[in-house]
Amino acid sequence: MHANVERVAAALREHGATGEILELDAAVPTAQAAADAIGCPVGAIANSLVFDADGTPLLVLTSGAHRVDTKKVAAFVGAAKVRRATPEFVRAATGQAIGGVAPLGHPAPVRTLVDVWLEKYDQVWASGGVPHTMFPTTFAELVRVTGGDPVEVE
């Protein structure tokens, strides 16, 4: 098992999460690819998107059916500017690469926002730390295990 997946699995256990990380046959770097592989609606995929909020990492767990409104998010977190993070910034903040960023299992806590749209689904799916892993969870569990703020991000 990849070290990132082990860290995510340990963090899930530590927080009492119920989902098991699944290894998929191929990488699922987009919400649509993940939904196709899992067999769920694209909106039930919890994309882990890392942003640079005035130099501080910000993780936004957004429904795969949404785009993030960076102005709305900036206003919510009190940042002058929120922009997509570079691959290097993402790896430094999470220890994981773009396309496989999990909601937890990072070297240090990352402020997290959770798209309230995910609450519409009984089960949502998030990355397990590398691009070919996913785990099932719920909106409430995502908020709990990440310490995230539920917010409209679109």
C-alpha cells in the first residue's frame, strides 16, 4: 500500500470513519472518471481542491458537479485573493499530488471547506491519497473528520 494511502487510512481510523479505501484499476484524476469507475453520480464525488489563500493552503471539498467560486470562498475565509495552487504548493501542504489529494492524512492540518451540495447524497466518494484510490463517506462524516466548515462554494 502506498504511504499516502496508509496515512489516509490511519487518519480515517483515528477519526472513527467507516469507509474502507478501495483501489481502482486505473487512476481517476477527474470527478467524471471517478464517478464512472465507482458507478455514482458525478455530484457525489467530493473533489479535493487545494487553493492558495493569501499564501495559506485552503482545501475545498466540492461536489464533482460544481466549480469553486474563488471570490465567494475568499470572502468566506477573509482572504484578499484565493487562487488555484501550484502542484508544488499542493504537495507541500498535503503531501499528496494533484489528482489524488485526500480530505485528510496531511502532514499538518489544512483549513477545509466542505461544499453543502454534497449533503444531497446519502454516500459520497473521496480520494484515498493517490489517483487510483477512493473511499465512501457521508457529508456529515467529511465535515467531522476534516473539521471543515460547511459552505456554498459555487
